[in-house]
Amino acid sequence: MLPSARPGWLCCLLCLCSAVRSLRIQQYLYFQVLSPGDIRYIFTATPARDFGGVFTTRYEQIYLVPADPPEACGVLNNGVFVEGQIALVERGGCSFLSKARTVQEHGGRAVIIADNAYDNDSSYVEMIQDSTSRTADIPALFLLGRDGYMIRRSLEQHGLPWAVISIPVNVTSIPTYELMQPPWTFW
């Protein structure tokens, strides 16, 4: 057999493998806000594509602390509150990886980066590593802008420094009629 002539099944297999590498199935991770009660919903986030860690522990109750400054491109004014918790960060100002590293350096367990387009209620951004050789070990998630805005707005209205969340949440174990999803987001 000539080197360039391959059996039909091998060609199909190679084409399939190539297609699978180029296709990416969107992965979702879910978390539930437990407090404040007016945003007690299950939110959808997407993990970073090529940096950050994974959740090895399920946190039944952990604080979701809005970063100060919101873009978390440098030292956090509220870094002491981020330590051991999860930071809610806003997109913009620096790379996604830089934000994850900032939260990690302040002792955060994970970072949730909300889109800075507050009206975004349907388009997820694929977070990728920047052109540096740096890494981050904590989980990094992308959250829709509308969801991030509503969480921050509720905290401001109640005068709270953080929300209490449960993460990750296995939505496959929750009956559909019990899923508390944000009314402004399509599932």
C-alpha cells in the first residue's frame, strides 16, 4: 500500500479526530447565591479555557466578595476579605489571567469574572491565557454581565460586603421545577 493511500476507515477516523479537536463543547459550572435572598438563584458560569484550576471541593457556604477595585488589576483594597473566599471581579483593564493571579495572590480560592457589558445576558466569552508564561492555580470562571451586575446591585442595595454562595452546584440532581434561575436570563 502506498504511504499516501490509507484505508477508508482510517481516513474517517483521522477526520473525526481532527473535527473533535477543533470543536469545543461549552462547559458550564453552576453556583447558587444563598444570601441576599432577592438574588437567591442558580447562576451559570464557564471555566477558563487554558488556565486556572478546578474545584476539588464543594463549598456549601462561602463568601463571594466583590473586588475593590472591581477590575482587580493590581492590589485589592479589600484583599483581607478575599482571603479564603471567592472574588467577584469585573472584566476589563487587564487580562483574565492577571485578574486570576491577583485574586490568587490575595489568598482567594477562586475568581468569578463578570462581563463588563451589563446588558449581556446570553454571550459567554472564552477566557484564554495571555501571551505571558504566567499561570494561575485557582479556578477562574466567566459570568454573564447581567448576572454580575444584578449580584453587585443587590449587595449595594442591602449594604452588604459580600454574598453567600454554594459552589459548584450539580444541577442534574435538582428537579427542573425546583431550579431557581434568574428571571432575566434565558436557560
